[in-house]
Amino acid sequence: MMNTVVYMVRHARSPFKFGEERTRRLSEEGEIEAKRACDILMDKKVDVIVSSPYTRAVQTVQPLAEHKGLMIKEYEELKERAIKGLDYKLPEQELLKAIKRSFEDENYCLPGGESTSQAQHRSVPTIQKILQDYKGKHIVIGTHGNIMTIIMNYFDKAYGYDFWKNTSKPDVYKLEFEEESLKAVERLWQS
């Protein structure tokens, strides 16, 4: 039986704009990086491309979709995790502490945010359905750093804050699944 291969493609650089989480686009530099990220996958077998509905995630896998002649199927459940509510102001160092704590205590979140546990309950059933629907296939997922780590953490607790902190924008990981068991992870992106 063939394993299912999932390529997690973390979005390229996108300037933060308050209140534009869903619609913010890649920067010019991000668009160049997205093409580089997709170059890694151009010669790989790709059966389906899915993505978070957020513009920056879709834009990052768009060059690959165009090259392969595939549509991008968006899943609302794969959107990025809200660390905090929009009206909750916090210095970056405090935000990083909160993210770290959210991986240590899966039920912890800042006011208006989503805990690791809540994000897994939202996203993992969709990943399980994708693994079932495309069993033995090669799947590309346009994603975000936090939700990618949270999904990987569900399958292997070794993926937590330190892993997230060391990812880049963009980033590409190859995950191999046997049924719903994560068997191997390889980083394909070279900064």
C-alpha cells in the first residue's frame, strides 16, 4: 500500500495589516519567495492542492497550481489560528510567551484567541478527511506557521513551540502518512 504524501507549504512574507488577516496579500518579496517555494515542488507528483482560505496562503501555492493545471480547493477549517482577539494589544515578546504557553497547555489562549486544542478540533478532522479522500496521493496544502505546527503536533507531540519558532516564511515540509499515522517529516525549503 502506498503512503499518502502531504507537502505543507507555509505562506511567504506578507506585511501585517491590522484587521486584514483574511485578505492581506504577499509582499513583492513574498511573491518571489512563493515562486521559489513552488519550484521545489514543480518536478514532484502533485494530485491535489488545498489551502487555507487566507489570501497569502492561496497566493503562495498559486504558481504551483498554475504550473500543474490544478484548482486550489480552500478549506475554512485550515485558516490560521487567532492568537488573540483583534482588540487585545500585546508586545511581541509577550505574544511569543503566550504562543509558547499554548503549546505547553493546549487549553490556554489569550482573550479572543483560539487554544491549541480548539484549533486542533477545528482543523484535524479536515486533515483526516483529506487523508481519507486522497489516500495514496500527493497533496499540497497552502498553510500558516501556527496552524501547520498545531496539525503536526496532533500527529506527533515533538512538533511544538520550538519547531514553530524555527520555521521560515515561506517553508516547505514533506509529511508521509501511513493511513493516519505520521511516519516521516522532511524539510524541503532551504533559506
